[in-house]
Amino acid sequence: MAKATGTAKTVGTAMGVDAARKDRIRRMMRQFPNGVALVTNWLDGRPWGLTINTFNLVSFDPPRVIVCLSRHTASVEAIEEVGYFGISLLSDFQVDIAHFGAAPGQPKFLEDYTDDRLRGGAGGDDPGVNPVSAETSPMVRDAHHHVDCQVAETFQGGDHALILGDVRDVRSADGADAVTPLLYYDGRYRHLGAPLESAGGG
């Protein structure tokens, strides 16, 4: 497999943070709602996924996204090695998958949650699976959208790796526009409430 072509850079400055300030930062971030997704990749030829709530679009032209992962995860090393990754956006009935991908210190192989298998890898020829190449990341079953990305650049931002990915493809589930996304707020998974205004802000 080809190694990622993106370059690793270090951002920010070395600065100690006292415990009280860390606690204020944690409380502030807990009270900022986010969507929930799984960053997916291939690890030892098997589908792997890690739950995140730090994902955003940084550019439309070229289409480019960013994800932030702890530098100490198996995902970071595997993504940097292969050069490809994906983001499956979870629906509000997929809390079990979010918990699975967030469990600390536990294997996060996704065979129970995806039909994608690496062509030529373990289970790639089994009936009922979807054999794909290493450039296609595994999509979580019933995720309402999935983004396939190629690594553009990797930055070392303190205790996290910031990975920029060029969007290669977007796959959407049937009826994705009617799906309610899974959200994370104040330490709990939640679902979207009623809109406060009509579409377009009118």
C-alpha cells in the first residue's frame, strides 16, 4: 500500500496548562454540540473505525475536510501509512456503534457494522459482502452519508493529529435527507430537535 503523500507539520506552541484552565476548557467544549461520526480505515486488511465529533469542511475548491484524532490511536498510524480514510456520519439510531468506536483500549474492527471488505483480504470473497480496494474506505452500514478521502496533509497539534483529506467521493444511504443525525452534547448522545425557524432563516 502506498504511504500517504501529505506532510506532517507541528502547529501551536509548547505551553503548560494548569488544571483549572483545563477544566474550564473541557466544560466549554462539552457545551458545544457536534455531530458524531466514525473515521474508518483498513487495519491489517480489516475494516476499523474510531468515533469522533471533530470533523469539518475546510474548502469547497478543492473539496477538503479535516478530522482530529488522538496521536496515540491505531487509526492515525494506519491512515498515515495507507494514505486514505473515510468518515461515516452516524444517524440517531446508531448510538451502539458510537459507543463501540469510542471504547478506550478496545479493538475497533467493524465487520459487524459494515458490508465492505478489502478485496483480497480477510472475508473479501465471502458471499454478501462488498469487496473494495484499499483506496475505498469502509462505510458504516446505515450511516446517512460517508466521505471517502485521500490524505492531503497531516499536522501535529499538541496531543492530537489534524488530518486534512481531499474528498474523493461521497456515498449516501437511501433516504439520507430524511435521516436524523446523531449529536453529542454535554457528555451525552442526543438527537436533533425541532427547527427554531423555517428553511432559509425566514
